Amino acid sequence: MGDIIPERTSFLIAAEINIIKHQTEKMVLNNFIEIGRRLAEAKGLIKYGEWGKWLKEEVGFSLQQTSRIWGTSCAYRLSNPRLYEYAYYTKSSFTFIKG
């Protein structure tokens, strides 16, 4: 009823934009890392010589795109090794990978 609506100023709007921008950058980085993890897992399962074909047909990536994703993922891993420890399931066992 008696809610006071703060005045919208250019400074407030800029702050909101910067918060959204920061959240987006963080989300994109996290998604690149997750994609990189799954690419590494898949590469271990794909037959020799089939990697490029699999990338193109199954996920729509070129080798160059994959290299960029891995580069981003590796750069992050090297700068934050404790945050990059992760676990995943292989076909027959639970595997823990550290950095």
C-alpha cells in the first residue's frame, strides 16, 4: 500500500547493469568449464581418428572451437587449481580427477 518506490537514477541503472554483466561473465565461464570437462571425458571414449567427426556431428563444434573452450578451461584451472577438482563417472568406475 504505502510502498515507497526509489527514484530510478542513471547511477542505479548502471549498478544494475554491472551486476548483470558480472553474473553473465561468471555463468559463461562456469559453462565453458563444464563443457570442457565433458569434452575431456568424451575424448577418452571416442575411437582414435573419430574425434573431429564426433565433435562436428554430435555437438556442432569444430576442432578450433574445442581448442578455444579447452584453452579457457585450462587457463581457469591453472589459475584456480583447488576449485577445479572434480569427479565424474566412467563406464565402469568412479574416477576422481585432480586439476
